[in-house]
Amino acid sequence: MKLYIANQNYSSWSLRAWLIFAQNNVNVEVEKLTLFTPEFYQTLAEVTPTAKVPTLVDSDITTWDSLAIMEYVNERYLDGRCWPASVTERAKARAVVSEMHSGFMALRNELPMNCRARRKVELSEAARADIKRIDEMWSEQMSQYPEQWLFGDWSIADAMYAPVALRFRNYGIELSEPAKHYQEQVLSSAAILRWLAEASSETDIVMEDEAGEEVCA
């Protein structure tokens, strides 16, 4: 089984798919490609019709899109445990995952993932609204599952919001105490620390993801 990803410093969708393997100790070969290079497109052209990452190849099955990959791994290798057991909670988890998968465009555009960055940006009202909604979501879940993940046990929902926790750190976004508590749990998890360690060895610069002004230490 092979997972194709891009630069760990920048690729939020790669992180989401990678997390379900790392968090659940599922063995996978990872091939990392450098964004916007000839090798990136040439390699993926032979693997996936989208020529995008992440893409998973498992024997004769090819799955692209981070959520589709997580759903596949969850069903085939994890007995479905990466969704809540309760029908009610599972429906809610899928709803908050769908919000991230298809929404929060202002946040995505104005706060691109950049693990090594410490930047300051001027946010639009739309981005502020996205941040407010995520803060409320995390806070609500922490009121139900204090000291745990969004739905108690780690789930696909946590994978979907992990890059957001990193973005909020990198751009100095202020959060309410419950949301900040959740963010700190994500950032201190073994899987995220491993991802950040691997990302720290990269030297490539993707200028379109170098948003804002650098904050001096």
C-alpha cells in the first residue's frame, strides 16, 4: 500500500490522509513529491486521473481525495472505528467533516498551511467568520468531551481539523479557552509532532503559501 503526498510543510490535504495511518499504526509506504515540479506531475499522471495528492494505491485499488482515502482505510483496515459508534454522533461528525471538506474557503485562502511559518495576516470578515465558527465547534465538542478528541476517541473529524490547529498556531490566531485546549491537544499529539519533524527537514519554498508578514521572535 502506497500513499502519495506532497511537501509536508505545505500540504494540508496530505496531512489529513497521512494521519489516519499514523494515528492508527497502519503500515503504508509514503512517497513524498515536491509540489509544482515536473516529477510531481509525471509521477502522478501514471497513478491518478486527478494528478493531485493525496492518492492511495492499495493493490489494484486507487483512491484519491483525502476524505475518500480515510473512509477507505477506516472501512478496510480499522473496522469503522474512526467514526463515532453512536448513530447520532456519527451524523454530527460527518456534518462537521463536510464543513471542512467543502467550506471555510476564506480561511483556507488567507491562512495557507505553512508549518515553519510564524506570520501575521490581515484577515477579511469572511475569514474571521470561519475562525469563529471553528472556535464554536471545537468549544462545543470540548464541553461534551473534555480532555478528549472532538468525539471522544480520535476520529476522521480530528484528521480534518488538524491542519487548522496548525494554521491557528502559525498565524497567531486567538481562540477561546476550550478551543485552545483542543488545539494544544492536537499540536502535542505524537503523530503531529512526527509530521512537523519530517516537515522541518524540507527546504523548498512555495511562494503562494508564504502569506503575511513574518513575526520576529
